[in-house]
Amino acid sequence: MKRRDFLGKVIVGATTATLAGVATACGDGASQGDAVSAPVVAKKKVTWRLASSFPRSLDTIFGGAEVLAERVTAMSGGAFTIKTHPAGELVPGLEVMDAVQGGAVQVGHTASYYYTGKSKALAFDCTVPFGLTARQQSAWLLEGGGLELMREVFAPFGILNFPAGNTGVQMGGWFKKKIESLADLEGLKMRIPGFGGKVMDRLGATVQVLAGGDIFPALERGAIDATEWVGPYDDLSLGFYKVAKVYHYPGWWEPGPSLSYYVNKSAWDKLPKEFQEIFTAAAAESAVAMQTRYDARNPTALEEIKKHGVELAPFSADVMAAARRESEALLEEFAAEDATFKKVYDAWKPFRDRQFDWFSVAELAYAQAVSG
Ligand code: CA
């Protein structure tokens, strides 16, 4: 539609409304001004509680939920508010899904790969080893049919899921000794959760799962030899460079972890349609905020880390090849034993393969030409 046509329609619409206002004023004695400008029905105020899986100190991630809350308040003129609570304030970080499902909170802010014990297919809502990058994950969820598929997976839990942002490709993490080849993974005590941990186990490592606050002391006293976390910005704040001097990359187990908002379905169904639209728009805006904050802050954090005598080292080709082989095998095994996983995997895998066929052309060539 041409802009002039659009404006014409708006003006015609406004005129009709004004005339209707006059007619009403003539009919029932109300003033013309009230009839034209006042909302028909005053909106009932809605207040939701959000439980996050993350601490406030992860300001890029938790900050995403704060953007959601700020935008919902602003767009609704204060009629719809969301109060954000960090992990542990209402429920422990890994119990957010249960809290939303049970209705203890209306909305959760979490990462779906925490809940693969409930359904392995939930991992696709977040990330899987050798999966999609942030942009590719967004393309799959928003334009490639991924969100519809994931909403089918979430439906039995009474949850409606929304993408909430992404860290981008994570780092491989912090190692006390450099991993020169695959043989160096044998017996390595590494903190790495989820499917990535399962693959590391197949590669010979001794896998441990520790909560965020327990990692630094374990690495410091030698209870673990290595840990992964997120990327330069978050890793710098936890100070891992003080106790491990090799920073490997890439984190092939978390190439584009997508965070999620979980909304309790019955709370959603009770929400006025306008507020549903506001929530959807605010969630999308917060997802962009989280990703762009990481992309803006990681480069300077990496420069800072390198000043502390840290060696930045890619995983060797044999480690990457074995990791990819075992990751693909793991996903195939899950697909063979879990029908829901298979349904998502069968749609997701060709999408991933086509994405890399494309991204390895212009994006990769351009990044290589400009780097270094
Ligand atoms: Ca990680």
C-alpha cells in the first residue's frame, strides 16, 4: 500500500469515529470529547511473576528478562506488569519449568536443555552439539517451522514457549593444560553439562556437573581439570583466567543456545488479546537485546582476558572430527529410541545441513577476508 493511501484510510477512519462520537453525544447527552478520546473499557490491571533460571549477575541473560518486563510495562501504559525474580528467589534455577507448569508463576525464563530428562526433544528449543548458530536457530524457530514443532512438544506440559535470546557460539572453556590431541581428553575431569557432557564422556573425559558458583573453587583446588561456561564476557566476570590459562574454542556443544520464556497456558488464555500481542513483541525485542549485548561486549572481554597471559587455542582437528562424529551418533541414537525427538530431529537436520551449505559461502568467506 502506498503511504498516501494508508494515510487516506486513517483519516477516513478518524472522521467516521468523530462522526460516531457526535451521533452518540446527540443521542445520550455525553460530551463529544469523551466519546472520541476515552477508551471504551478501562483495562483491568494484570501482574505476572517471572522466575528465571539465572542470577542477576549474568546481566546479559537476566537483563533480557528485565527488557521484557520494561517493554511490557511501557507498551501497556502500566496496565500489564511482570515482576522478574532471579534463580532461587521464588524457585531454584532448574525448577523453573515445573513452576510454570504448576502455575506457581505465570512466566519462566530458562534454557530448554535443562529439561531433557522430561523430554529429550526439548533440547532443540535451545541447542544441541553441532547444531545451529544463533542466527540459524532464529531462522529455524521463526521462519523454518521450528517454533510450531517446539510448541507441540511443550503443549503436554501446559506451556507456551517464546524465544528469549541467544549467547552466540560459546567458548570451549578453561583448561589447566592444553589439549593437543584427542588422547589428552582421556581421563580429563571436566565440568560440562547436558548432551555435550555425554559426547565428552564418549571421547574419554570424566564428566562432572557443577552449579555456576561451585566451578571456580573446584578448578582452583584441582578437583576438575577443565570447565566450560559461556563466553568471554561471562567467563571474565567469574575469573576463570586466574586458575586456568588455556582458553579453548569453539564450544561445539553449544553453538547457538537459545533462551526461552515459558508461559503458563491457562494464564495466557486469560490474558487480554492486546496484552498477548504486547508480550509477544516485548519478548522478541528482549531476544534482540540479549544477543546484541553479548556481541557488543564479548570482544572487549576477550581482549581483557588475553592481557592476563591466557593462551587462546582452537581445539585440534582430530578433537573436532571425533566430537562431531560422536555428536551425530548421539542424536541418531536418541532419534531411534524417542519418537518425539525423531519427529523434531527429522525436520531439523535437513534445515541445519542447508544452513551450513549457505553460511559456508558468503558469510564464511567474508568473515575470513576481514579477520586478522
Ligand atoms: Ca556453556
